[in-house]
Amino acid sequence: MILKIIMLVMFFGVMVTVGIFCRKNATDVNGFVLGGRSVGPWLTAFAYGTSYFSAVIFIGYAGQFGWKYGIASTWIGIGNALVGSFLAWAVLGRRTRIMTQHLHSATMPEFFGKRFNSKALKICTSIIMFIFLIPYTASLYNGLSRLFEMAFGIPYIWCIIAMSVLTSIYVIAGGYIATAINDFIQGIIMLIGIIAVIGAVLSQQGGFLEALKGLSEVTDETVTDMPGAFNSFFGPDPLNLLGVVILTSFGTWGLPQMVQKFYAIKHEKDIRKGSVISTGFAIIVAGGCYFLGGFGRLFDVDVATNGYDAVIPAMLTTLPDLLIAIVVMLVLSASMSTLSSLVIASSSTLTIDLLEDNIIKKMNEKKQIALIRVFIVVFIAISAFIAIYQTQSNNESVKFIAQLMGVSWGALAGSFLAPFLYGLYWKKTTKLACWVSFIFGAGLMTLNLFFRPFFPVILQSPINCGAFTMIAGVIIVPIISLISPKPQKGLVDEAFACYEKRVPAAQKRSLD
């Protein structure tokens, strides 16, 4: 216990020190929200990865989908690395960095407002973000509490309070730069931790081959009667597994807190380096988490009583104290990095996109920074309260961590992914198409939350429903754009002029 406490105190001390040290970089809105658009590829890549993978992945998703699909759940991690990281950087990274700087937009709502010349679109985007980022944040607390109760026996409420206060301190003090530096430190802890945990857990089962053999002997007639299903290539339920891969991989393309990382990178040329770093990070962390969760059925876990969120903690209970301390820091790192990213995204959009010029006129830089800091505290407090209430209530509709995250990801990515993607690449994308995508994505996930039993069986899962909203959005936006009034030519040409700007190129890149 002393070892665990010492490591935690050191961890928290470093986080707070970084926040205080970075105060000088958070004196204006551009510095606080985007780090002055001067963040290098390593910090950006780690900030992207640590915001992507949190306690929701390690405790919630890895436990639930490892239990459901066995070793085939590793495909989720592979999809996250190739589609959610590498392809996202390749498709969105460069164009996002160029156009957002050209339009002088610091947030996703500001991008939509300027790209489509619509103040109403900007306000609607900010409202959707604030509403649906809250359940995502609440799910972070739930995942962390499971681990802290296992390692320390600390009541759930104290875990939430400690994480909330400490994250608030370094984010309020140092803004995005403090978050990016802490994300880098937390990312290194995550890399070391997941490798160590996988090695320790498999060694307890006699090694990888013995663990795989044991998994081949597991049967569960409530899931499938196929022998060896849980160590098969695609698992017992390939269709639903595909839904999880789509949601967790393509979902990042439409999440404001993820896309905003591209806004802050220093140079467009850093995109290629950042994509490689981010993909490597995702393969180890996401692939490792789901790979580990795939062996959950080899351990004594009462899922019917304790839920899927108890799977990973049960796998870790027999580890040595030093490894448990590392795991605690791993999950804490993952959760705090994601939480800091979420609160900066939500608080900045409320201030810049909702309050400024709409409710509060003539808001100077100093007042904007002060309001952003106030909203960071408010956002963390609301999500913490919801996390406590949700855990202590008997509401089964969003009982598991994966379901909480599924509702949030589905609404955000279902609303924003298609309009943002087409807005960067296609001049014919219209304002009406954005509105239809927003209403369809957020509306369908809201209906799924409250009227789930009335949905088709395959869409009763918020995971599958979220994946459906994203795919549908990619189809809806071009159709609506083609049948709705064309956007103003001058407005579109001005937005896309940034791509035509001539810049010097080395001869190895171009012979002309």
C-alpha cells in the first residue's frame, strides 16, 4: 500500500508541476486552447492517442468485448490503429490544419460556422458537443473507480473527487500545452504498463500458447455452440464485432476533442511523422488492451452479478503490488488525459462559440480565458455528479461503461463526421446537409437512449446504433447536398483557396 501511495503522489506531483510550469503559454485564447498552433508531432501524436484510449477502453471495452468475442476482440485494437489513427491522420490531418488556420477557427463549431457561413450551425454544434461529451466523461470516472476499489479499497466518491480536482488544476493552469506535455508522460506510462500487464497475466496462465489452449476449451451455449469460438479468428459474433470496430475506429473522425489535435500541430509536414507515431502507439495500447481482454474467460468472474466492467479488475487482482501500482497509474493516465482533452474542448466551445457575441458582447481575451477556466470546473463537476448518480442508481439502460461511451460517440460522430469530412474535401457540401446530419445523428442516439426496446434488435445496442449513424451520415450528406440549393460560390472558393496557395517544395518532393 505504501508503494502504491508513493507512486500516486509522485504521479500527481508531476502533473500539477507541468501545469504550473506551462502557465506562461496560456495567456490568450489561441495559447490556452491550441497551444499557439506550435505543438510538435510527438506531443500531438501522444495527445491524440491518450485522448483516444482511456479507462473506458481498458476497463469497459476490453472487458466487455474480450468476454463476448474472445481473442478476436484484438481486431478492434487493430482497427483503432489503422483506421482510427493512421487513416484519420492521412485523410483529415493536413487538410484540417490548413483550412482551420485559414478560416481562423479554434474549435469544431467555429469551423462549421465559418465554412458554411452559419451562426446557427455554430451554436447548434456547440450545444450538441456539451450535451453528449458529459456521458463520455462520466464513463471515465466509472472505469477508474473499479480499479481504485480493487487496488486501494477506496470508496468510489473519493476516486472521482481526487481525479476531478487534480485534472482541473493542471488544465486550468497550463491549458493545452500542459495537457499535451502531461499526455506525453501519461502515454509513456500507458505503453510500459500495458506491455508489463500482458506479460504478467499470460505468465500466470502458463504462457501465450497455454492461455490460447485454455481459451479454446471455453464454451458458453448462451453465446454460441461453436467449439473453440473464443480463440477463433473472428470470434462467435463477427457482425456485432464489426459494429464495434466501425464505431471505435471511424468514430474518432467526428469527435471534436480528437479532430482538434490537428488544429494545434506546428507544421503540416509534421502530419506524416505524427501519423506513424500515433499508429504505433495505438497498436500497442489499443491492440494490447483488447488482446488482454480476450483472455478474460480464463478467470473467475461473475459477469451476471458484477457486469462486464469487473472482468479486467478480476484479471489484475493476483498481480504483484508493483504491477498493480503500475496498472493504477496506467488507467489513471489514460483517464486524466482523456478528461483534460474533453473539458478543454467543451469549455472552449461554450465560451467561444455560444457565449461570445451571442450572450456576452465585446468579450476580450482576458474575459474569454477566465470563462473557459470557469466552464472547465463546471463541466468536470456536472460529469462527476452524473457518474456518482449513475453508479448508485438502478438504471440498467446505460449500466455498463461501453454503453455510456457508445451513446456519446454515436451522437457526436454520427452528427459531425460526414459534414466535417465533406466540408474539407467537397465544395458542393451544403448547410442543409449539415443540419440533416446533426438532427439524424443526435436525434437517433437520443431516441435509442430512451426508447431502445422499440428499435430493431441489431440497433438496440448503442454501439451498433452509433456505427449506423456514422455510415448513414456519409450517405445522407452528399444526397442532401445534391438536392438542396448550392452554396455561395464566393464563400466556397474563399474557403478552398488555402489549398491552392503556392509554397516552395524541395526537389525530392517535386521536379518542377
